[in-house]
Amino acid sequence: MIRTATAADVPVIHALVRDLATYEKVPEEAKATEEQLREALFGERPAAFAHIAEDDTSGDVVGFALWFLNFSTWRGVHGIYLEDLYVRPEARGGGHGRALLTELARICVERGYERLEWSVLDWNEPSINFYRSLGALPQDEWTVYRLTDGALDALGGRS
């Protein structure tokens, strides 16, 4: 079962984010607090959204998708950028990841959004194969760039 996350889900979302960071071999980079997630998802001006995957039998939370809106100047409409998609290892293969992506695709179609995009680590073959099975295509001609920490501070004028 897929449902929209509620404020009561913040602790489990936080735990899943930390699990994802461990899976991606960078647990030290998961610095977000529960309060930061609560504010981003359910604050006065939510900037992100989340959906929860629950086990059909037990009702336990087994995964989540956290996303936000982006905008294509070429297409002139919003899209969804999927920041995180994670299903607990013991629940993989049960259709939860597909169901989460199906829900986001449904939202895109319903709202007239023309893109659903995300990034995947190049070593994550199981995820790459799963995404390809859905018809997703890699954007090999694009390279993601990121400013953080000292480089961001320096460019932004903060010493």
C-alpha cells in the first residue's frame, strides 16, 4: 500500500534516510534531523513531499519516496524530482519500489507534469536494472555538479 506521508511518519522517514545513506556507503553524510525533515515536509511552506510504502500484511513501513517539484524551461511545466527512493532490503522484490514510482508517475499525469527524474549511483546495478525495466532512460550526456560546505560558503560570500 502506498500513502501520502504524515507528520507522524517523520521518525521512520528519518530512519529510512539514514538506512539509505548506509546502503550508499556514506552514513556520515546523512546529517538531516527529524526537525529539519518535519519542517521541509510539513512546515508553514513545505518544500518537499513524501509517500510511504507499507507492507500489505503487517502494515509496517517498508519504504519511502521523497520528492519535490522542479521546472523545465524547455517544456514550460513542472516535473517531479525524486530525491530519495528506498525500500528496506527485506522488502525488496515485493513491488514497493514500483508502486512508489507508479504513484509519482500518476501525480505527474494528473497534474500535467511532463518529467519524473532522479539520480542513481553508477555502481548501483540492481537499481539501474530496475529503473530500466520500467522504461527509464539514463541521461548520459549530463553530469551532475554540486557545491557544498566550504566551496558553497566561499562562492556565497560566507567565510
